[in-house]
Amino acid sequence: MSPTPDPFSARDTLEAGGRSHVIYRLDAVRRDLARTPYTIKVLLEAVLRNCGRGFVTDEDVRGLAGWRPNSGSTAEVPFLPARVVMQDFTGVPCVVDLAAMRDAMSALGGEPGLINPLVPADLVIDHSVQVDRFGTDGAFAFNVEREYERNRERYMLLRWAQQAFRDFRAVPPGTGIVHQVNLEYLSPVVQTREVDGELQAFPDTLVGTDSHTTMINGVGVLGFGVGGIEAEAVLLGQPLSQPTPTVIGFKLSGRMGPGTTATDLVLTVTELLRTHGVVGKFVEFFGAGLSGLSLADRATISNMSPEFGATATMFPIDDETLRYMEVTGRPAETIALTEAYAKAQGLFRTDADPDPEYDEVLELDLSTIVPSLAGPRRPQDRVTLDNVADEFRTHFAEGLESNGAGPHYRPVEVQVDGDRFPLQTGSVAIAAITSCTNTSNPSVMVGAGLLAKKAVEKGLETPPWVKTSLAPGSRAVTGYLDRAGLTEYLDRLRFDLVGYGCTTCIGNSGPLAEPIEQAIEENGLVAAAVLSGNRNFEGRIHPNIRASYLASPPLVVAYALAGRVDIDLTSEPLGEGADGPVYLRDIWPSQDEIAEAIGGSVDRDLFTESYRTVFEGDERWRALPVPEGQTYAWDPESTYVQLPPFFTDITPEPPGVTDIVGARALAVLGDSITTDHISPAGSIPASSPAGRYLVEHGVEPRDFNSFGSRRGNHEVMMRGTFGNIRLRNALAGGKEGNWTEHLPTGEITSIYEASMKYQEAGTPLVVLAGGLYGNGSSRDWAAKGTLLLGVRAVVAKSFERIHRGNLVGMGVIPLQFREGEGHEELGLTGRETFSITGLADLQPRQEVTVEFTREDGTTGSFQALARIDGPTELNYIRNGGILPTVLRRLYAEHTASAS
């Protein structure tokens, strides 16, 4: 039995780094810390330290202190993280919402300044750079210039936020990707903060408005992605109510063999965990195999948590963590505190430790890892390198021919700038070294540079139809590539620097040459992308790319050289070199070569210099006007930033939940509908409702930018909701894209236009869907747009964690079919009308009855589970979402104190 929780008896002091710190000792409330999962210990420290501060009770501490595997506890854990991180695609709408809340507070008669971050926040501008120019020395400068031209209004909003809000910092464009900047610079691993006049030390914890926030788990920091709506609530001092964690232990043994990379390991882990089923659970790595994994390898695995569905993927603090902190330039006193604190709290791992107790355990022998890719549509669909060609031909058999030389696709001739070349199904149109997943990892980045060097020395070149790009996650990457003498070889293969940002992985791949796009469209070619990213969902990378493969940076270079994916790189040559055919095995760098290059190029000074002026920005950033005032001056002519309608006519009292009667289905969808399907981030088609809106407001198609960059304007975003060009809606009459049937008229129209007709008639809406609804990015607009289209409830077989939370956060009710049931199993077509009554008395995880009436007048019903997972979420639903809940709380506190 655990000791009685008493935060005051748990108080102690720790001398480290030349200072005295107050800590809350975990061994005061829980015995056998050595067998306790790391995740539980970090959460327990947070509730212990905050006990008695208004949102954590003794019972909360006692419940978590008594955690046992497979206890089946449904208790909530009130978790207030130490900080929040954001990227600009999700951060801009957060700032817009906070600005709108200030207006709403004024409308209620309160003080606008009450809307202010109570938890420190960092926003890194990394999602806005696009690959407009590539393959030349001037690509980076050109792309950054275009970025500022397109995004001036958004950046001025962020400059306003810097001066209007306390504890809000912005990292300017051209610095790096948020998660890599967080890993290499922002996180201290152990936090220190003055609280009530005393210096406290405690584990760094955070939430982020990007699902890949989990990358920070690699240094032992508990952090995970949340929707922007939840992040805003945390910023305003609202704790996250987490279910008692289910923790999956993942034991590693052995060592990886020659020819394999961290990417191969990541794709294997992703496949295993997605198959096992870890949605909403915490994964934690343990075992002696950890000692053979570099910190960058660990972070590469953690960063893929959203792809296998876990909330977080933790690696404990150990000697490798301390080594990484040293090499990335953390101050000596910070490193000393991290070591002392982790050891005092049972948070420091060694190979001699006993195995912790977990709810479930998986194991993997690292020696079994083989070279792999994932694709062509999902990150969990791993395919071994020797099977890529066969798998591709299986997926895309149309147009496949066979002769004495084996199966092949018929090419078409294309001419671009005087170059004539064949293009066919399977041609690699995009080869991108991009995203934080791999660009944080020197071993694979140096490996790509060495492979490029060997390829150039053999006389190989990249074919002219391949759009190549290098978009590192931080300036440290180009620093060590320069030091190692590898940049010139990547440039020779046209992998010139295009920007420090997400680029291709987020859909900012930029246009292909017009003749290439035309050839693809007119001939029905299946062009391919190979990228070192983490996501390859349909329609994400580029509208003309139907097959996308995730691969390590060296393999990205290899496929760029080959120019096609319907090739077996284990047995077929990459191309013809100066002295004959060149095979991948001829130019693949050895582990010794990679280690030697890293040893001579990666050191503390490199990182210290790279981050010396991290918050200052270049002349363009410093020259931007800084709007002043407590409230934002909305420009009614802006097409980027508009006052959202979420607080229109808000009242001090919550409206409660009303019944849904006579609803129509806006969309009937299948399994694995991603947030990219619901709220695309990439290009805006000129013919779409969003494109027509922009044209009507004087924006030329070349200046549309992307959906991601327009998230500060609800008029664009609601028109783009369910706007993915690859969306398959059973109510669309067989059309692919943003179409639906308006009922009862039978008209096939855009989802946006149908929604407007339904709302004008006062008809509520629902969405029917399959399993894993909302997997992918932590995209708040997938929920915001759903609400603004008039959808009151989404009924699905299962939900991905973040999107379910986002729906609740916007006041949309997520309902889950019973096991073994779904709209197809129940014979529902979506042409019925639906009613859900008794919602005024709704309780967490209550079964509700959904009644329906078919077109012929016959009726039926089914039971569905209300995925409102606790009393906190129920309160959000009754208030119409998280933000109205927080606004009313702050207003009530203000009113009470004023009286």
C-alpha cells in the first residue's frame, strides 16, 4: 500500500548546479519506484506538486500513487503541463481564438487582459515555407522571400501577440522545425521556476498543437499533441483531464545490423504498434537495447507516435540523455540539475534496473530490422526494400505491360525547359529530405550526404523529372553537413537547401513543372513521391501525386537517382555511371564512415552558434510592424485573419445540450478518415468553394497559399472542410472529393454548399464514419470546420484520441457504434433522418439511442456510446466547447473578485 499523499511531507530540497531547489519526492507517496513506469512517475510528480492548488485533490494523488497494471481504473488525472509549444499552422488560429476571447470578454463586461497565458508558450514558425524554387543555390533565399510575401498578415498577428500576451515567445521563420528546435534547444529536461518565492525543480512537461510534439519524449520529457482548442485552455490555466494511463512496455534487445537506419527501425515499430493497437495509450521503451540507441534514434521513434496512435512514447533519462544535452549546448548547471533530480526521483535509467511493470509488453530484437519504406498511402504500411516494386505494381496494376524484359509501364514523352524525357507510372516526381522525424538525426542525414558523395564520384545524376529538396529541421543540420564537406555533393544532385521547415511533409511541396502535371493528368499516370517524412496520406504531399513513400534520407537520394519506385534497389542498378552500372550496395556508406563524419562535424559549438539568436529573426522579421493594444484590430478586408464566430452572442450561463431531431447526414465515410481528409493543409483548388471565395475577394490563384496558412480565416476553412480531393463520401454519387447529396432534393453539390442549405432550413447534421476516424495531425480545424458546417454529432466505429478530444472541445458529440456494428453493418445509407434525444441528461460514456427513419417511412434505431470520457468533457459539451467554458470561468472569477 502506498503512503498517504501529503505534498507538504513530500517537500524536500535538492542541491544541484550550485543552487538549492524545492522538490516533491515521489518516494513519499509511492514505494517500489524502480518497478513503476516512467510515465506514471512523471504524472504523479505533477499531481503531487499541484495538490491543493485548486484543481488537484488528495484523492487524485492517492489514486495515481496506487497505480497498478491492468487495474481498470477510470479515474481522471488532472494534468497541468509546464509549458505549451505551437507551430504556426496551428498556432495562428490559437492566437486568433485568444484575441477573439478578449473581444468576447469585453462584450461580457470583463477585463480583456484576463485572457492571457498562465502557462509559458513558444511558437515556432515552421509550416509556412513552400518549395517554389529548388535545385539551385538561390532556392532558400527565394522561398523565404515568397514566404514573407504570402504570410505578412499572419506574421503581423504573431508580432502583436508577442507584445500583447505575457510568457509568449515566437521563433521567426527560417530557424527550424518546432519539434527539432524543442529537442535541441527549448527543453531544459528538468524545469526550474519561482513559485511563491521559492525555486522549484520538476520534470519538464508540455503539450503541443502538433501531434509530433512527442519527439521530445526522446529526452525523457513527457509531451504530447493536443488540439489547438485544448492547448488554448491549458494556456489559460485549465488542466487537461487525462484518463488513468494505460502504459505499454516495449522491450528492446540486440543491435541493428549494417545497412539499416533509424528510419527502418521506426517504420517497423510503427507497423508493430499500429497492429497491436495503442490508440490513446502510452508507450514506454525499456531494456538493455536502449543503450545502443542514440538520442536522435530515440527521438525519431517518439516522433512517430501519432502514426501508430499512441499518446506518447517515452524514453527514460539516462547517460545518453546527459551526453546529448552536453553536445547540444545546454548549460552545465542544467545538466547537473537534470542528473541529480532524475536520480533523486527514480527517473534515471541504467541497464541494471529491474524491468518496470506494464499493462502490456511487446519485444523487439533490433538485429531483425531490415531496410524498409512505408506506403503508398499510410505510414503503418511498411514494405521491405526488396518488395517495393512488386507492391507498387500490385497497388497500381492499370497500364502495366509485360515483355521479355519483365513488367513495365508505358512511358509518355515530356519536355521541360528544353529537356525531353520519358515519364511513366512509377516515376519519382518528388524526392524530399524533409520533416523533423529524420532531419533531427545526424546518422541518417550524414548517411544521405555520404551516399550523394559516392554517387557523384561514380558519375550518377538525378533525372530531370525529379523535384528534389533539402529542408532540414534546424540550422545545425546544414552546419554539420558543411563541416563534413557533404553539402556540395547534395547540391550536385540538386538537393539544395530550400528552407528550414516542414515543406513536403506538410504538403508544402510546391508546384511541379506544368508539362509534368499536364502529362500526369492527361495520361492518368501514378506519379510517386519519396520523402523522409512521417505522413503520406492521400492528397497530402501534392494533388498530382497518388503514391507516396516514407523512407530514410539516404533512400530518398537513392530513389531520386533511380527516378522511379517500380525498381528493386537490392538487385537492379540505380543508373549508369562513368564506369558502368551502379548499384545501391556500391554507394551505401558504412557505419564506420558515418560515425567518422559525425565525430568530426557535430559538437557543442555547432549547436550553441546555431541557436545564439533564435528569437531575433532576420531583417525582414524585425522590420515587420508590431500592432499595439490589448485587443486586436481586425481588418475586415483580410483574407488571412478574421474574427471567428465561436463567441457570437455568448452569455454568462452555459446553454446546455439540446436534442438532435430530424438530422441529415452530411457525409457517410469509411475507415481511416484522417484529419487531412477532413481539413486539408495543402493547396487550395481554384474551383473549390474556398478557391472561389478567395477569387471573389481579389486573390489570384498564384497567391492562394495553402489551407494551412489560411487557418486564421474561418470563411476559407469552413469552405475547405471535407475538401480533400481524395475524399470518398458514399453520398457523393460516385464522385471523389468534396461532394455530397443534398437531401431530400437529390442534388449533388459541394459539402459546404449543402451545409449552407441545411443550416438555412434549420436542419441539424451528423456524419457517419468507420474506424480510426480523425487519425493524423492534431488539426483543430478538422473539428472547428465540422462545427461551423452545422454538424452536431459524429457517429464512428472508433476515434483517434486527439480528434475525438477536438470534437468535444468544439461542442460536437462523438458517438461510437457498438462493437461489430457500423453504418454498413446496420444497413444505413445516410439518406435517412436521425434523432438523438435525452441529451439534456447526458452522462459520460453513456449509451444513447439513435433513431432513424428511412426514405420509405420505415423506422429503426441503434445504440451508440457517447465518447464523452469524463465529467470535465461533459462540462465542455454543456458549455458549447472548451473555450466558452474557460471564458465563463474567467468571467465568473473576475465578477466575484470585483464584488
